[in-house]
Amino acid sequence: MIQRVALVLAAFALLVIAGCSKAPEAEMQAANNAINAARSAEAEQYVPNAFRMASDTLNAAMAAKNEQDSKFALFRSYGKSKEMFIRAQALAEEASAKAAEEKERVRQEVTNLITEAQAAIDAANAAYAKAPKGKGNKAELELIKTDLAGVAAQFEEAKNDFNAGKYLTAKSKVQAVMQKANSITEEIATAAGMKK
Amino acid sequence: MAGCQEPPSASLERAKKALEHASNMGAIKYAETTYRSAEQLVQQGWMEMARQKGRLGPFRNFKPADSILNLAFETANRATEEASTYVRNSEALIQAERTTLKSELSEWKEGLNGALSRNKVEHYWNAAELAYRTSEILLNNREFDEARKMVAEGKESLKKMAEMITAYDNDDSSKIHIWRRWVAETVESSRASGRYAIIVDKSKHRTYLIKGGKLIHTYDSEFGYNPAHQKMFSGDGATPEGKYYITEEKGYGRSKYYKALLINYPNASDKVRFEENKRKGYISKRARIGGLIEIHGEGGKGRDWTEGCVALTNKDMDHLMKYVGVGTPVTIVRRSDRWP
């Protein structure tokens, strides 16, 4: 009887050990996928710290799994690595979400700048339309007209960069466009002031 | 028995820190290949360390893991150095290119002052300047490739401007003999008759009063806002080039521009040229030849601004009108390189 009980307990203990020794392959795969998704979401550029934390956690999880893989089968325990893989996956998903947020923030910032630049261009065009058209101004007005065309061309270029997701490039170009449009408006205002 | 018994945790931390530093220095963007190798080596060393930790004490050997992590540290440092070098070189290169562009912009600006072709080509200069300013913002935002592209665009604009100016110069060269002849004929006729004549040189922005073939007075002058061309039609902003004479004197109160001397533009050859240009399709069929070309006052603005007239200061108009009147020859040339 005692022998039988001992056998059942041993079998149970083996089952428990065998249960714990199952490598967390699915969790590892899910964490890897989440990291790759974060990389695709440009988390490395937009939220480098969050991405690094996720990536380090994944590496630590893999190290923990590796450590257990190297042990004799009966002594393996993957509980810790499994938890870490789950944590890495969550951190990677968080990094993806934060990257999307940051990218959206930059996108929104450039969108606002584009609206402001459009207003600056409109103001310059309006100033040009209202500029005194006297005989002595024709040369200047011709020049301002070509300047406005140049500004419009660069603005289009900036919008193309924006549409291609190159938000930082678009931002720089839009800023230059705004400066130039404002200087044209100022130039016309100064000229009109001098005429009076 | 075994090589190294202690896990190289310090080496791992050091390699991770070096990798983080490389990332902060922009290595992901500017030294990507080296950065990725360092990243892989950190992972590899870390996994090897873990593998050894899993082994039984006497069989552990952390030496390979330590070597890999040391290599990862060195590679990460190399990535940092590569990225820094790229940034440094790019900044220096773009700054040098921007400096060249800036000095070209200044030189051209100076060269354009007073040039007949100025109004026709200045928009290229402005485009180049806009590119120069944009490149500065891009550079400050560490957008090196875009900044270089922008500088190249600026240079391209200046190149187009130079080509256009050369085209004007070539056009001048092909016509200089005509202007030389007109000037020589006017001087000779004044010498023979002993009478006054006027010669206008657009490139020098000067009007000369001569008598008996000799220079009497020089007046600073301003022209149409498109002075680099022969006048082709009404509204083109060009001052006509040819041999004319004064047809009417307009005293104070009879001209919008102080006082004026009306000339006989269009003359016979202007009319022939105008019709020919129309026939050849160089100008619109609806174009008009224009008229009312005068030497008038209200000048002294320091730029070419009229619709095609010659503008002098009011004081100079007073002076000129003392000597000339209806019938006085007026020869207008784009360039009179051998006279006075």
C-alpha cells in the first residue's frame, strides 16, 4: 500500500515538473511579433526609451528561457521566463501605441503649421492683390508675383513630404515657406506705406 | 577546471549602456549596419551567458559570453563613432556648401544691381535664397540629406540665372555692331551740323547730351522695368532701341512725370519689326505696338521702373530742356561700348 502511494506521489510530482518545464514558445513568439510590430511603427525613432525597455525585457526573457533550456529536463522551470515574455509583449504593445501617439502629435503639429503657412501665403496673395498698381510699381509687382510662385512650389514640395510621412522634413520646409510668405507681406506693406 | 566561473554581468551592462549611447547618438539612422551588429552581439552574449548559467557549476564557462559582450561593447562604440563622424562630416560639408552658396548669392546680388537683365532673372536669385534659408532649418533639425538637396536646388537656381544672363550677353554680342553704328552716325551728324543730339545708353544707365559731336553733359537715367530687351509690344516694360527724334515738348503741368520730351516711337523700322514678329508668331496677334515713349522727370528712384520711357531727375530734365527741342535726334542703344 505504502509502495503504491509513493508511486502515485512520484508520478504526480513528475507530472507537476513536466507541466512547469514546458517552454513558453507561444508567449515568446507573441512577444517577438509585438517587438517587430513596434519596430515597424517606428518606435525606435519616436519613443526610443519605451522601445528599449520592451526590447531589454524580451532579451531578459529569452535569457531566462535559455538558462532553463540548458538545465537537465527534470530541473527546468519556465514560469519566470513566461511571465517576462508576457511583460515584454505588453511593453512592446505599449511602445507601439506610444509611437503612434508621438507620430500623430508630430503629424498634428505639422498639420497646424501647414494651415498657418497656407494662411501666410493667402495673406501674401491678398496683400499682392491689394498692392498699388501704379506705373512705378510694375517691376516690383512682377518680381513679387514670381516670388509667390516660388513659395507656392516649395509649399507643394513640403506637402508631398508630409503625405509621404516625412513629417520632420515637411516641418522644416513649411517653416521656411511661412518665413518667406510673411516677409513678402511685410515688403508689400512697407512699399504701400512709403507710397502714402 | 572550467574557464570562467562568474557570469559576466558587468560586461553585459557595459555593452547595453554602449548600445543605448549609440542609439542616442543617432547610430540607428547614421550607422545602421554597425548598430545592428552590436545589437545582435549583445543579444548573443546575453544568451550565451544564460546558457552557461543553466549548466551545472563545474561545467560552466562564461569566457565566450564575456568575449562576445566585449565585442558587442566595442561594436556599439564603433557605431557611436561612425554616427558622430557622419554627423560631423555632414554638418561640415553642408556648412561649406552653404557658405559657398551664400557667397555666390552675395556676389550675384551685387552683380545684378544695375544690370539690365536684373528684373528678368531676379526670381532665380530669390528661389536660391529661399533654398538657402530652408537648408539652414533642415540642418538645425539634423535632416542632413534634405539640407544637402536644398543647397543643390539653390545652386541649380543660380546656374539657371547665370545661363539666362549669358544668353542676354550673347544676344548683346550679336547686335553690338548695330548700336556702335547708330552711335557713330549720331555723333557724326551732330559734328557735321554743330547741333545738339541725345544718346541714351541703357547698360550704363546714362543719357548723354552732345553738341557738335562733343559730350556736353551726362545724366543718370532709369528705364522700363524690363530693360534688357528691344521693345517688342505695348506693355512689355522694355525701352525701345533705335534712332528717334523729339516730336513734342511737354512743360510743367503737361506731363504726369514733371516735364517730358516725346519721341517718335514707333518709327518705320519699329513698325516693320513689330509686323514681322507678329507674322513669325514671336508676339501675340492681339499685341499692340504702343507709343508715348518719352524722356521724362520723376527719376532718381535707383531702379528701372517705367513702362519703357527714359526717366531723369526733375533737375536734370530742367537742364536738358534748356538745350533740346522738337527735332533733336535721340539715339537709344542697349550698349555703346566704344563711346563716349
